[in-house]
Amino acid sequence: MAAQLYETTSGRLFHAGAVAVITVGLPARGKTHASRSLCRYMRWLGVATKVFSVGNYRRERLGSLSEEWFDPQNTKAIEKRLNIAEECLDDLISWLQIGGGQVAIFDGNNVTESRRRHIHDKLLSNDIHPLFLEFICNKPDIILANIRSVKISSPDYVGWDPEEAVKDYRRRIKQHEEYYETITDTTLPFVKNMNAGEQFIVNNVIGYLQSRIVYYLMNLHIQRRTIYFARCGTSLNDNSYKADANLSMEGEKYAEKLKEFMISYHKQKDTNRPIDEQRILTIWTSTQKKALETAIPFVNAGLSVRQQSVLNQLNPGESDGLSPTELKKKFPEEFAKLLENPYRHRYPRAEVLYIYIHVYIMTIAIDKLTVNLSYI
């Protein structure tokens, strides 16, 4: 996790205010995937974030619906679905105003200009900054892959034959196309994502959180990949951050075995993957000595190794080199604050969050072949 740099009385980031992200686009364009992924990222930054899914609200209240419910000529169905969407929007506003939230994601189609203007004006009247995210895709293979991998397994198609579910969802998309209006109002703050990241259009986006959202979306991908985490080898002075010590002999042996295991494991996994999903093994490491030296066997094996300073171990400040028992004895008040609010606590002179308890939990959870992100 990243540590929140500061905390106000409301718990929000200073001067950032409340932000509502509104998705726009036809079904099967990646809106829900991006919403959930963005929510995880913002929470990782320390921002209270929640997704409000219009589809989930509809299913909870009406269950699975037949295709005529999405017919643009069915005025009764449209009215009922709009009422449910409005209920979802009201809950979003309430959560931002009195629920302690800062970023709320309104996951829906919102394909008409009039609907977006209504949402925009209602949010502004409640002192909430809107940001529209439009997802446009004109590549049939991407759309079909999204339908098959996600949509036909949704609660709307429980018990359906997969091929029939695909046909039904295609009909649903066709119905939405009849009244879909792309964003043209340049007074609105919006981001357009073309064909899963091929091109972005950013308009009238102002503010810290909004900029972080755009940054994340421009680095979001939908390709499958596997990330392996491994701890670096033990150093000559593992308890000290300031020492930045070299690997010990035991650490060097571990680095060599890690290289042998990872190359063998990666090759074994690739034999079971389609050719288009096979990827070259790339190593990312911090710029600290013990991490760099753990990567040397990979360099000698001809693999690509990238140094990333953002992966460096966090400076623990005055807690450097102290065990949990020593910390409790030397900093009893700080230790109590740590237990009360571990996410935002930092020891005196610490760079950012540094918690020994987290290290122990990670070591137990990730077992033998993992990397503490503080190191690599």
C-alpha cells in the first residue's frame, strides 16, 4: 500500500474535495473492469473510494431481465431503469457527503447527452466534482472477448447456454446503439479511452485526484500477464536500512537458486499458454544493494533487469534496526498509535509508512518465493 501523505479532519486528501467518476459507453467496452481496477488503485493511494454499479442495483431490485427491458421503445422499462439509476446516484451522493467517501465511481452506460448533463448538474449542486470516462471500442474481437470472458458469466445469464448468452448480449448492445450519443460537450471534464488504450482524449480535467485518475487509466491494460514476487537475499546487515549492506554468502546462494527456479518455472508455465500469451521474463528490482545483487544471476543468464527507485525499501526513521519489542520499549506512545491506526502511522523521522508487523505478515503469507515490495 502507499501511505496517505496527510489526513484532514474529514479523512479526505487536503483540498481535493469529493470526486464522482461517471462511466460512459456501450455495454462490453470495459467500463466495469476499469471501475473496479480504478477503485483498487485509489484505495491503495489512501483515498476512500467506492463503486456504485447501476447494473448491480438493477439486478438486486428486478433480478435477471429479458431483452425487451432494454428496448429503447419500451418507455415503461426505461422509466423503471432510470429510477433505479437515480437511486444509485443518490446513494453515491450521500456516501460522499456523510459516508466518509472521497471518490465515488458511478458505473453505468449513461449514453445520452441529456442524462450526462443531468448527472453533471446534480453533482455540482451537491459540491461534488464530476469526471466522465467514456469507453469507445470499434474492434469486434475485443468486444467479443469481453462478452465471452465476463458478460456471459454475470448474474444476468445464470443457467444460459454460452452461445445463446452471447447472442442475447449482442442484441442488448444493438439496442443501446440506437440512442448512444458520444460526448461532444467540451464544457464537461472527460476522458475518452479508445480501443482499450490505443488513444486517449483528455478534456477540461483539473485537480490532483482527477490527474491521478487519468494517469492510472493511461497505464491500465487488459492483456493477461503473471507477476511473481520474491524476497531478495539476506544481507550482511539485514536489520539496518541505512547500512544498505551487500548480500551475505547465504544471500548469494539464494539469488542463484532463485534464478534457477524462476527460469525453470516460467518455461514450464509457458508450455501451457497460448503463443500470444507467452511473455519474456523481466526482472524489476529496487536500487538497493541487496536487491541489485539478488538480480545479478538473472543478468548473467541474459535476462532483462530494470532498476526502479520507487521499489526501494521505505526509510523507517528512528525505528531503523529495532525489533518490535525494542520499538515498544523505546516508543511506547508511537507503538500504541501504530496499533490504533497502522495505515497512516509513521515512526519519528520515517520517510513514509513503515510497519514491522506488515513484514511479518507478508513473510508468512507469501512463503518461500516472494518478494517484499519494500525491497524489489
